[in-house]
Amino acid sequence: MLKQQTLDQLWDFNHPALSEARFRAAASDPAYDADERAELTTQLGRAIGLQGRFEEADALMDAVDGDEPTVAVRVLLERGRVLNSSGHPEMAVPLFEQAAELADHLGEQFLAVDALHMLAIADSAHAETWTRSALEYASTVHDARTRQWLVALHNNLGWTLHDAGRYTEAMVEFQLAAQWAERIGTPRQQELAREAIQAC
């Protein structure tokens, strides 16, 4: 299966159309095996979904051969994202729950944290609980790429608390996000962390 870093190189979340073109090319590249191409296709679907073409993205997920367990996790995640983005978060929740459980069972730590982070978004009434679960999970892993989730998760929890009027607790989370961003985050994450502290 593909390393997350390989997918990171193809992604530009600020330009989903560019990402679509990259994933479309990669998914037809014979240098990748069938399972890897299936995994790339799930990300193609995500890029299409980010452009609001939800039915097309969902149809693409239907066409993915999800026999390989990691691919199955990604299909669950991307189906859930499409449902959430298209205004059906309550339908996305069970898919994210399945994705989190299967990813944990497979030892796919990055995907397990991703699923928990998406649960916090889709199940907003329990956002704090899901985010704290994701933080607890991410804090125990050794993979550097998975640990990068700590930056976004502390930031997300900070905004959840901020929106609830719990400003002191929110500031603690924003400061933790900033600390992790300085240690393991990207320049963009460092910038966002500073902005969150200022806003709070």
C-alpha cells in the first residue's frame, strides 16, 4: 500500500482541480499495482467531492475494488466525507465509525486518527469527545506523519471550546497546537496556530 507521504505529494487542498488531475494520472499509471491504483482512486474521488461533484465522487467509490482492507478504510472515509460535505452528516457518522474501527484493527494509525477527526466534524454534538479520543490515539503513535495530527486536533478542539464560550480552555488548546506546530508542523500550521492564539 501507499505511504501517506506519497499521497501528500499529490495533494494540494487549496486547488482540488489540480489534485484531481494528479490523482487521475496516478490512478492510471501502471507503475502502481492494482491495490495502489484503487487507493489513488479513493483520493481522486475526494478531490472531485471537494469541488462539489458529489454524485460523481460517490459513483467513483462504487467502482473501487475495496477487497484490500486499507482500501476499504479509505472508501469508508471518502464516502463519509462526500455525505458530510453534501449536507448529510448524520449518514456519514456510521461510515466514519466503521473506518476508525477497521483502521485501528489494521494498525493503520493515520487513517484511524483521520476517521476520529472526521467524526468530530460530522457529529458536532460530540465534537469534543471525538477530538479528545483522536488526541489520545495520536499521542501514543511513533509515526511522525500521524503525530502531525496533534497540531490540527488541538487547533480544532480549541475552536470547539472557543465557540462554546470556554475561552481559557480554548487558549490552552491553541497554545498546545502552537507548541506541536513548532516541533513537527508545517509552516502553514505554525501560522494558523499563531493566528488562533491572537484571535482567542
